[in-house]
Amino acid sequence: MKELIIAFGLFLFIEGILYALFPSKMKSMLLKLNDVGSSQLRVGGLIFSIIGFIIIWYIKK
């Protein structure tokens, strides 16, 4: 459970740094999400989930 909290904190830290350092770029990137189809977002999310799972599995192995 402790590792999950650390991972969530790291996620928030990285997201926060990106918004703090590049606010206008992040804003324009979020606006571009309207142009991306739902199926593309779903596939991208699935790919990143699989990559994240593989990284976690490799480190825990």
C-alpha cells in the first residue's frame, strides 16, 4: 500500500511540474485532445497501461 501512495505522489509531482513549467503548452495540448477520437484515446490508454504494468512487473520480479 505504501508503494501505491508513493507512485500516486510521484504522478502528482510530475504532472504538477509540467503545468508549472509549461502552462501554455499544457493548455494547448489539452485543447488538442478534442480533436482526438475516443477510440484513439482508448488505445493509447491501454498501451500506456500495459507499458506501466510491464515496468512494475519487471521491477517487482
